[in-house]
Amino acid sequence: MKFLPAIFSSIYSSKITKENIFVPLKYLLALALLVTLYSTIFHFLMELEGQNHSWITGFYWTLVVMSTLGFGDITFTSDIGRIFSMLVLLSGVVLLLVLLPFVFIKFFFAPWMDAQSRRRAPRELPPETHNHVIITNYDPVTAALIEKLEDHGRDYIVIVEEFNKAMGLYDKNIRVAIGNIDDLQTYEKMRIANCAMVVATNSDQINTNIALTIRENHEHVPVITTAESPHSFDILQLAGSSLVLQLHELLGSSLASWTLIGDCKSNIIGRYKQLVVAHSPVMGTPLVDKTLAESKIRETFGLAVVGIWERGKFVIPYADKKIERTSILVLAGSEEALANYDEVYSFYHIYKVAGDPVMIVGGGRVGKAIAARFEQSEIPYLIIEKSRRRNQEDKKYVFGDAADIHTLEKAWFEKAPAALITSHDDATNIYLTKYLRSLRPDMQILSRASEDRNVSTLHRAGADFVMSYASLGANAVFNFLINEETTLLSEGLNFFHLQTPEALIGKTLAESAIRQRTGCTLIAIQKKEATLVNPEPTTVMEHDDELILIGTFDAEGTFLDEFSKKPDIFGK
């Protein structure tokens, strides 16, 4: 009987159902009167046949015949009695076997189903909902964002216009609500006045509509939108977007920065107060083939090597860890210390002297963004594009299929120091990565992934680095939420900070065993008086300290599960 409260709630909240509530009452009253009439006639006809039965027996016979059970323990012997029995039987078929299920479904089962659906995909959030993120579209970017929000205990809601799509997302444990994303009333019901921000990753036209709709009544609510076309940037800003993300530009810039071409200057990828985190390639420098202890980076520059990227794998550094030719160091320290490091190693150039062009496979938005970054750095490149488009300079393009060896030869494939694969189709990227790796084992290969699930496959195919469009976008949105300027270190790696969890207060780093238990590396502790970079194992973590850590997304989740109690999101 647990469904009765849901039924009554649905009846009470539905105007149409309340207006029609008398229909089942009239049906039940008519059925009761008919059963009473049949029981009375039953007595008269039985007396005519010389049989005497109680009133209870009369009701019993009527219900048995109307429901077609027909036990046969009480029967008429006269023709008129049998005709009456057939009348009772036929009326029972109509009233109990046809109309009763219809009344039950329409006025009891359907309201219960409606109540269950409204519970799973409400049209309005509770009044006390606050500090939540409103998402207007479910796609790879917002799917990755939701995962980060859940890991950090942040509330969210995804607005879905179609009921069936909402139910499909609910089955994936996604918090959804029904509403029109271009209707201001929808956002009012989503408690937009109390939300942390609105995230719109729809088309540029719909995002513009969303921003203008929200700005009707809410001038100060942060609205983050994505822009597919570079021409939409200004329009979205004029519509009221607080932040317009051109993810293709950001992805192209990130891929270009990871290419081991040009000088060895470090690329800053994260900041927190006085602390900076940067990655630095070592190819062509005296650091190659040395151990971390032999490199003396900490002693010379005051920088901590908090991790090493080796062909797509993030390795926790140890003193005897050997630095390989393709290693990329993840450094943490002050900006001044990083500048001193660059001053020493930026004189060691890679490939720039030889002038061999880098291959960019795909001349779309990501490929063009990479090319623009290379132009600024004076790095030679060639773009492989299947079909010729207008306004494309032939001297920078090679037209043909990248899977054709003749096309690759035209792009100076034998001497190209690196290849960047930028197709939006992951299957194509995996295919080309495997093909290029089989031809050039020594080449650096970087690839784009549209879906997070294909990142590991691209690494197995031979990619040195993979940048995920979804993770990059999710990271950019999440960093805006927490008011930070931190880029994606590389696919699967994150830089995060939080106040000392209660479970760690009063413990030393050695006692906490953070790295052994979670896989995260604590790179600094922000105390009131100073920032302790790469703190000693005897350092005690206090209540007001900020812990600054680096690790993979899985390691970050393990840390939060191990040491932080995350709140239950919307009761899920």
C-alpha cells in the first residue's frame, strides 16, 4: 500500500484528475446499487423455486456470477432464473472485467506512475535548494563535469525537455528535471536565484537564447556557454554569458603546448597563490639519462619534481627514477624558481634548427588552432586535409588521405618530429594513431579524443599524449566554479586543493601515507604564514592548512573517498 500516498498526492496536484474524481465514485456507487438490486431479485426468484437463502448468500451469489467465477454451489432450476443468471453474468463481464480495470488504471495506477515519474524527473526543485549547478544539455563535456561535481560533493541538475530522454538519464543515475530550456519559468523552478552557475553547451544559437532568457530577471547569475563558431564569441558575450568557452581553440592550444618542438621553456598549467605547476620537456637537454637525484633540480632551483609523464603514463617520481628522452617533468614551486630553471634549459633547442615540419592531421578548428600556435612559435608545420577548401594556402596544406602512404610522403613524414591527430571522430583517430606508430616508432604522436572512454584505447594504439575534449571542457567549467585558473595537466591528471580533512588534522605527512593510500602527491601546504612546497615528511597538517595535491582523476576520487566525507547529492 506504499503507492497510496503517491496516488493521493498526484490526484491532489492534478487539476484534471480532481475534476474527474467523481467519475470513479459514480461508477462504484452504480456498481454497489446494481449488486444490491441483483441480490434482491435473487431472493424473489429463489423463493419462487422454493429455495430460501440469507441476504449474505444473495450478495455472495451475485458477486460470484458477475466475476465469472461460477462455483456452481447455488443455481437456479427454472428458465427465468437461468435467464436472470445470464443477465448478471453479462453485466458483470462489462462492469468488472472491462470497466473496472479501466477505472483502476486511469484513476489509481496512472496517477501512481505519474507520481513516480515526477519523483524521478521533477518539474520543480525544493525551495531550499541552493549552490547547485544548472546544466542545460547532456553531452560528453557535461557528463565529465557531472563526474567532477559528484566527486567534490557539488549539487547539480540537468534540464531535459523530452520525458523519455529524462528517464534514460535517470536510469544512468543522472539528476534530471523536465522543462523548456528557453523558458524563464523553468529556471525559476530550478531555483536559479540560489544556484552557483548555469552551464549551456548546446548550439551557439540555443546558448544565445538561454543567456538572454536568464538575463531577463537574473543579471548576476554566472552563465557559462560554449561557442562552436569563433564568430559566436562576441554574440554570446553580448547576450550575457559570463564566460564563453571556445573548446576547440583551447584543445588545439593544449595539444600544441605538449608538442616537443621548439625550445624547452616550461608551460605553466596551474596556479595557487604563490605556487605554480608546470610541465617541461627534457628532450635535447643534459637531463636526459640522469636520475632525479643526479639532476639536482630541487637543490639548484628549489623546484619539486612532482611527477613524470612517460608516453601517456603519469609516474610518481623517486630519487633513482631515470629521466628518459621523451619524459616530461611536472614541476612545482615559485614562478621565480621556474624562471631560473627555464633560463638554464631554454637554450637547448629541439628540431627547430633542422626545420622539419610537424604534421597536423585534420584542418578543422582544432587543427587551425594548433597551426596558429605554431605560427606564433615559428614552428614549421604541414596540415593534411582530405579535401581542398577555399582560402587555403597550398604551401601549408597537403591534400589527401592521411592513411595513404603517398600523402604522408608529401607531408615529409619520414622526417616529421611529431604528428597531431585532430579529427573529431575517435575511431579515425585510433586508426591513424596505430598506422603512424607502426610506420614511425620514434615519432611523437598526440591525439584528440572526443569521448573519455576512448582515451585508454588511443594510448594503447601508440599515442604519446591524448587530450580529451570532454575533460578539457569539464575542467574549464569546474575551475570557473571554484574561481581558479588551472588548465588540464594532461588527460587523466588533475591539480586540486582543499582544506585539511578532519581525518588528517594533527598528522604528519609520513603518518598520513597519502601517496600510498590514494596515489595522489601532496606538492605543497598553504599555511597562514607561508607556502611549503614539497614539505618534509615530518610536517604536521593543521586545521587551517590548505593541502595542494596532484594526481590522476581516479586518485583524486580515492583521496576524497578516503579522507573527505562527501554530502549526499539530492538524496541519491
